[in-house]
Amino acid sequence: MDPVAAKFIGAGLAAIGMGAAAIGVGLIFGNFLSGALRNPTASDAQFGRAFIGAALAEGLGIFAFLVAILLLFVL
């Protein structure tokens, strides 16, 4: 196998993590909205936790993007 092709395949596989992060953020806010509609009085306390969870999921997506870029341009 050509090393350049392997590099592109590895970068593409690493980029899947960005899509998984987007799905994770959608699940976080979807579940938050579901819980907020069931119990509106508790939604204010959970709003900050939803943003912390979204920030952590986005951080993993950015890390996957970084790995894909490093595979493309450094190796």
C-alpha cells in the first residue's frame, strides 16, 4: 500500500471523531431539553452542566481534528 494513501485513510478515520462529537452534543442538548420540559423548575440548575458536557464533547472533537491534521501534514 502506498504510504500517502495510508496517511489519507488514517486521517479520514481520525476525522470520524468530529462527527461523533457533533452527535454527542446533540444528544446532550436533546436530553437537557427533554428533562427541562418535564421539570421546568430544575432546568436552571442543569443548564450549566449541559454546557460543561457540550464543551467536553467539543473538546474531544477538536482533538480528533488535530490528530487528523497532524496525520496529513506532519507524517
